[in-house]
Amino acid sequence: MRILITAGGTREYIDPVRFISNASTGKMGYALARAALKAGHQVTLVTTVARRSSLVSRVTSHERRVTVIEVETAAEMFKAVKKHFPRCDCLIMAAAVSDYTPVQPAKTKIKSAKDRLTIKLKPTTDILKWAAVHKKSKIKNRKSKMKCHRRLVVGFALEDKNLRLNAEKKLKEKNLDMIIANTPATIGADKTIAQIKMPGQKWLKLPKADKTTIAQKIISLAEKASC
């Protein structure tokens, strides 16, 4: 399969030196990329620059089968996903994409002052929702006949309350093929507990394990779902 994976937390700039972000470390996204490569798949990894660090070298060792694209903002991530989505068989959105971005970022550094500062925010594009809407397309095969190409779209749900309820709601509303639900405790952790749901199937709760093991299970399930 050709698998498109996103990793890390986006940055939404307030001015040239300040930004809004989140605590995502990108570990899960990179673990997924390594698991996909180990399983013999072609990988395109869209990663935020801030989260690359030493993780990237463990992925690019498979440089013949991986393309790494660096982005910072939610808009840049959407542009990259939109560009590479038509050529993928599966999208796994493991990145923590900012839900909001400043309406009008300052062109120069905002000077400090004693007065309160109000920053107006606007919603960013829902990349996962966009992908689910466009996951079916018609392509021509070698005999010039039209064939329907259906991509898998996999999302993550980080919830601190009503984990399964909220994750299943996201699965249905965004028309996803799989959702991985976990709590904020997974952020930055090497080991985590993940719960996985696919349409029409029961919840699968994985025991606490390192993210490499979790990633391997997700890739395995994606392989079966694509058959």
C-alpha cells in the first residue's frame, strides 16, 4: 500500500516569533511510519518541523520507500495532504492539527505591554473531514477503463471524558474507516493504552504497550481493511 501519515503538532503564528501549538511529540506518527515501512509499504510522512528531532533518522533509513515532507501550520499540512492524497491508498492522521489559527497574524513582533491582548481566532480546515469526503475517486486503469479507487481514512480521538462515546461520534460524523481513541495521558508517553473502532465492529482495546507495538497493530488492521 501507499500510506500517507501525518505527525506532530502544528504551529499557528501570532506574530513572527510567537505561535499557538500543542503538546504533541509526534512519536505515534513516526512509530506508524516505521511500522508501515517494516511491513513493506510505501510511506509519505507529513511532519511538523518542531517534532522531527532524532525521530526522523529512524524513518529515513528506509529512504527508498519514504518521502518526508516538513510543514509548520495547519494550512501547510492541509496543502501537503491534499497534494499527496490522490496517490495514496490509506491516510492515517496522527498529527495534532490546531483547531484554530489567528485571523490576522502581526507582520512584526508584538511589543509587550501591561494591557490585555485579545487575539481573534478562526477555525482551520478539518483535514480529516475533507479526506473522508474525497476518499472515493474514479481512475483509469491500463485498459482505459474507469475504476473506483477507495482510500482508507484513519483518525485519532484524544478525549478526557466519555472516550468511546466521543470517539465513535467522530467516527460516524466524519465517515472514517477507523478511529484510535486514547486519553491525554498518551501525550509524550512511550507506552499507552489504545482503543480502536471500525464501522460495524466492536471496540478493540489494546493492553498497555509501547507505541511501536500499537502502530504495528494499526497498520495490520489497515492492511486487512484494504483487502
